[in-house]
Amino acid sequence: MLLSGKLDLRQLELTERKARLRDTFDNTRWLVYVTDVECIGELVFEQVKIHDFEGMVAKRKSSTYTRGRSLNWIKIKNTDYSRPAASKGPEICAR
């Protein structure tokens, strides 16, 4: 979450932005809010595959928003995702 109304949240740490985000939407089949997960990323990714999600994102909790590529987060794609156009590219993309 980068904005709340007219309030710019980009300089807040991820943990603060996520706290504000939590109550702005309901989980759906395609979008699920996930609380902070540490040390069990492989288990979470197995669930991503079981539920046929496109992938997951891992971010540093202390990071602020940075436009463009950053070493503070990585996108981990499910190469078995049922919508092949969305899963093209390397399995892990550093951002």
C-alpha cells in the first residue's frame, strides 16, 4: 500500500504499510492477504503450487518502497501455474 487517501506511505516500512493494507480488502480466490512468514518459505510455496497461485513475493520487512527493481524483494513464480502466459520467465526474478 503506497497511498491512503492523499497520505503518501512510501517512506514507511513494509510492516507498517501491511498493517494499513490488511483492512482494505477481503480475501478472494485470486488475492489472499498473508501475514508475515519467516523461515517456512518452502512450505508456503508448496501451498502456492497446491492452490494453483501464480507465485509469491518475498520482501524485507524493514524496507521502504523503492520504484523499479530493488534488492529488497524477490518474486517467486509457480512454473506449473495453469495460466501459462502469466508464468513465462525465470522461476525466481530478483527485483
